[in-house]
Amino acid sequence: MPNKLVYVEETPFDPAGMVVTAHYDNGTSEPVDTYSISGYAATVGTNTITVTYGGKTAQFTVTVEEKQLAEIAITKVPDTLHYVEGMTFDPAGMELTLYYNNGTSEIITSGWEVEYDFGEPGIKTVNIYYGGKTVELAGITVDARCVTKIGILNPADKLEYIEGQPLDLLGMTIRAEYNDGSEEVLTGGWQIVGFDPNVIGQQEVTVHFGGQKTVFTVTVRAKSLVAIEVTHMPNKLVYVEETPFDPAGMVVTAHYD
């Protein structure tokens, strides 16, 4: 018989070790090597092999077993190996090679399952599962989520002030952009630098948030006197003729715009 009688599907028949002997009607016999072989389909189950020589045949059987996945390997890494905490793993561009116990292999670009944790910064590993086998994709970098840019989305309702008036940011919104590609609209929570209510003219006000900054301009004009009022009468309101006026105790208050 051949050396090999058990095969894995899709594996070719190997006659090595097989000896075919021809028997003649004169009582002699001899080994021959110009025979033909048929019946092997490399399909799972029992395959009956027929050996033909000189119009005569002999048969034997071999067993063909189902091929099994022996190993998986990452033969092309994903396009993205750098993430921000909270992001979802993107396998685009990744290829897995499947190696079978019959010596064959195939490349797949989908159909696997993954397990990972990008919940905090660090160097991470993604576990990839297929057909009961596992392979690790190591060295994934996960950065902390942070603000990369801010800008004025809507300016404050009030951009012109009179000397001495406090800054009023009612109506102002800020758009913050993050390194994971997301955006956020802010209505507060920032810090303001650069406004002085007592400095006349245009002022550049800086908004700080998340380590980033943006600016806007306000105008401060000088205050104007609109009225005066005696808010405390003088101590002396009754005089004798030829006595000079005495303003002691009198308070005059100036009202500005």
C-alpha cells in the first residue's frame, strides 16, 4: 500500500511507497510502474482508488479528513494605529492570513471579531479572533482626549461698553475641537483675560479653554456726565444778611451714562 492512506481535503494523492504487481496466466508476476490511478477526489470521506494496468484493475480506499484552521496571522496591519481614548478600533486596511493543516492558506479582510479597551491613554493590544484562533495586534497608541482648537461660534450680545461697565458675555458660544475629531459647543466654563473696564478704546479679549485660546474685540468709550444732584444738604440753611454762604456738609453727586 502507499505510505499515506489518510489525507486532508484538497491535498493531492501521493502514490509514494505503493507497489503494483501484475500477475500473468503463465504463473509469473512482476512489479509494474506504468499503471493509471483514478477515483481520488480529495473530498471528505472514503475515496476508493482504482489502479488500472493492462485492462485489469485493483482497488483500495483512503480516508480524506476535513481541513482544519491551524493558525491565523496578521499579514497587513490596519491603516490606523493611533487613536484617542474612547474611539472605536478601525480594522480598515488589515489583512489576516489563514493557515490550514493541509498546507493551504487564504487571505481575508473581514469576518473576524475583536476585543480591546481604548478607555484610557496608553499602549494597547487588540485581540483578533477567527475560527477559534487568536492573534494579537500590539503597539496601538491611545492618546488622552484633548482640545486642539477653539473659536468664537457666536459673539456676545454686547461688544460696546461705557467706561467702568463690567464685561457681559451673554449670548457668546465657543466651538471646541478635539483630537478625536469631535466638536463641542460651549456656553461657559472658559477663562477670560485682557478686559479692563477703565481703559478707553478697543481691547482684545482672550478666551482660554482646554489649553487653547481665541480672541475677540470690544470697544470701551469714556463715560459722559448726564446730571448732578445735591444728595446731602449743607449743614447751614438759615443765614443772617451779609453772612457768607457756607457749603459745609453739602454732598453733590455726579451721574454718568
